[in-house]
Amino acid sequence: MCIRDSYNVSARAKAGKLLGFKIKDSVYAKVRWNDFLVAWMALFNEKFSRSDTGRRIIARTPRFVLKALLYIMKGLESI
């Protein structure tokens, strides 16, 4: 496992606490703000898309908005 994967596990574990996910973190690496934000966005999307209301909102959201959010996440990952 590479260091970056372990690092992202730490970010997901910290972000998951805010959203009610229990993610085991055995590395406890220091998390940068942008990695935390990307992890939070991904976990929020996961949780939101599992609710009926979330699915309806996502289905009605214009594709260019969803694409813009994807590019923002990818941009944050590359910082």
C-alpha cells in the first residue's frame, strides 16, 4: 500500500466522523485541508445519494453542475 492511499484513509476517517461513518484509521497520518475536503465531499455524496430526497435532487440537477462539482473535486485532489 502506498503512503498516499494510507493518507487518504486518514482523511476519510476524519471526514466520516462528521457524517456518521465509522472508518478505521490505523495510520493516523496528518491530513491536509484539501484532502479532508475531497474526502468529505465524496462521503457526503455517498450518503446523499442513498436517500430518496438526494436521488431526486441529483436526478433534477443539470449535468453541467454535476460536472463542475466533479472538476472541483479533481482539482482539489491535484493540489
